[in-house]
Amino acid sequence: MKIEELIKDKNIKLTTARVKLLEILKEADRPLCYEEIKNDISMDKATFYRNISKFEEEGILNAFESNDKKRYFEVRLNPHAHFVCVKCNSVECIKNIDITLPNYEINNVIINGTCPSCLASV
């Protein structure tokens, strides 16, 4: 689904900045935090978080807090797990794990552990 359609389907006002924000998140290969996005969008931090909050309320985005106390965001497309390294705080999507549960709607699963890079440097 195109970003513009996603926004219009939720009756959210379509703006260039909102489209750009969702495009950045949709094209990323993993969830991103504000610090990773701020230089690529034309909105201040307060406006960023207002838009993020609206997108979360409307079910467009998933968000979670990592070990580094930063919130990470991604467009809600297919439910999948996320791996967060407890040493370097890297975040990655894990798409080959079945996270379906009968009679439940799963939005997000966070797995904490040590990534291969940190294991190799021990």
C-alpha cells in the first residue's frame, strides 16, 4: 500500500512531512529512532513525536523502547520479532520466527540478547 493511501485511509491530514516520515520508516530495514531520522525530515522534535503518536493511535506504526531508553519506530506491515543487543543496543528485525498465537493479535515481540558482532569481540 502506498504511504499516501495509508494516511488517507485513517483520515489523517496528508502533509509532505508526514509522507516523508512514513516513507523513511517504511524503506528502512529495521526500526529507527528519532536521532536516526531527524536529519532527513523537516520537522522539529515536538512535531515528530506528535505525528508518531497519531500514527501509533491509528495503528500505522509499531514502537518500542530499547535498552538504551530510545524509542524505535516502524511501519506496521507484518508482525515480526525484533532483536535488541544488550551490549551495543543494535536493533534488527527477525522475520523468520513464527509469532502467531491463537486468539491473540501480536503487534510486537522484543528479544534481548547479544548480537554476533558483540559475541565475536569477547
